[in-house]
Amino acid sequence: MSETPNAIDAITAAQPSPGEQFFPKFEVTPELIEKAKELVALYPEGKEQSAVLPIIHHVQEEFGYICADAIPWIAEMCKSTPIHVAGIVTFYPGIHRKCPGKFHFRVCRTLACALSGGEELMAYICKKIGVNQAEICDEEPMVVSENGIFSIEPVECLANCGFGPNVMVNDTLYSQVTRKKVDEIVSACKKQVAAEKKNK
């Protein structure tokens, strides 16, 4: 008789990604503990759970995504429970349970951007970075290229509706994006990766 996986195991099941080569593996370091303590200290005694989301954001910034091992550690730091942390991780679309590529494209899919060519742009970016747009689905909206350099996902409003279509690459927002602009961005990303490899 096979055991039924518990909720946390089901939620945090490993989703291997070629993007992992560009990010450090999750590790609880003294620096990470110190940062978590700083974030927890921002809240009153008894309200440590309020630091869950800030710590999640910090972990994702450091390691690219929230892996299964990070969830119980975050819960411990915030005097919370793993299921509470897992619930937050799965609720917010901006929190990744799979490692993105080194350069992560977020393409706005709301009406304003769609009317200005966002859907066609999405298809063009997918082709340009070498991912299959058909793999994008509600269960896993992010698709990573085979080389791990790029990833892409459709997102809700990027809060720049008058200047669509809008695309965010990592933390940089690009407005009124054209195919030519996509070519320039992708080319710059590839050059950066090549330069980093050469300098290793």
C-alpha cells in the first residue's frame, strides 16, 4: 500500500530547472540567519509570523526560488508552521517554486497590454529565447529554456497600462516593447552570460 503524500510534500515537490546552475543552492548560513532575525525584529513580540513574506522575498532574491528545504526553516525563524509558509508560497504568483532562468521575462497579459500587441509579443519572446509557449499553463506558468539562461511567464498588470506592451526582465521594466527591443534585450543577456563564462 503506497503512502499518500502529505499536503506540504505535494506542494513543495521538487521541480528541477536548468536555471539552477545560475543560482546558489539553498543553504542556511550565518548571514541568512542574521538577515532573517533582522526582519523578524521589525515586528512586535507575538507577531513574528508577519515576517514570513519578507523572509520569503529575501530567500528568493538570494537563491532564485523557494525550495522545499527553505519552507520549514522560514517557519522556524518566524515561529510559524511549514503549512502556513507553504500556503503563502503557493498563494502569490510572484513567488517561485521552481528556479527561473538567469534572465526572467514577465510579460503583462492584461487587457491594455493585450490590445497593444502583448499576446503577439509573448509568442515572439518565447520563440526568441527558445521555449515552448504551449508549456505555459495555470499549474506552472513559468517555462525555462533548456540552457537555463531564460525563463518566461505571463503576469497580471505591471502597473504601466498607458505604455504597453510591458515586459519586466528580472527587476527592470520595459515599456512599449517591440520585437526590435526584445532582440536587443536577448542579445545583451547572451553577451553578459558569455562574458561571465569567459572570466571564470
